[in-house]
Amino acid sequence: MKALGVDNGGGCVELSLRTAKNGDYEPLSRPLFTYPAKSALAQKHVAEFAKFWLEKATSQDIVVEEVGYIPLDDGQKQQAMNTLQQAIDEAQGGSSGNSSGNGTQG
């Protein structure tokens, strides 16, 4: 398989790690998002897996070489980790005070 250059109106752009990462290789490159349900993040093993996945998201060996995606940069990773940690704290904090699950205390 051979990657082709694309012209999105600004001239032909060849595929490379740089052009895919900086958005020049459009419309064929785009961000990939994962959204674990907050209710799932209340489970420790799900929260730990989500953290593990994000920790590996900057690895060129894993993300580029093995999977073929563009890795996050350190700033993107930190922002995502902060957002994830906030969601985990909300999910686990909200689930620990009430075991009935219906939002009332009894």
C-alpha cells in the first residue's frame, strides 16, 4: 500500500508524521478520541486501564510503529490525563457515599 499526497486547496501535501500531526494532511488525518463512561470509571480496573492507555499514548514505538497512529505530544497527554483524573474522581467520589445507587440516602 502506498500513501498518496492530498490537496485540500493549498497544494499537494505528502503523508508524514509531521504533516499528519500538525493537521496539514487533511482531510485524511483527524484526532482519535476515546470516551469511557463515567459510570465505568467508578470501577478501579477500568480507571486504571484508562490511565495506562493514556500513559502509552505518547510512545512512538507503540502508537506509530505497532498501531500506525500519531502519538500525543506531552502537553496533549497531560491535558487528557487531567481530564481523565477529574472524571475518575467524580465517578469514584460519587459512588462511594451511596451504595443504593438511586441518589437517595436511606
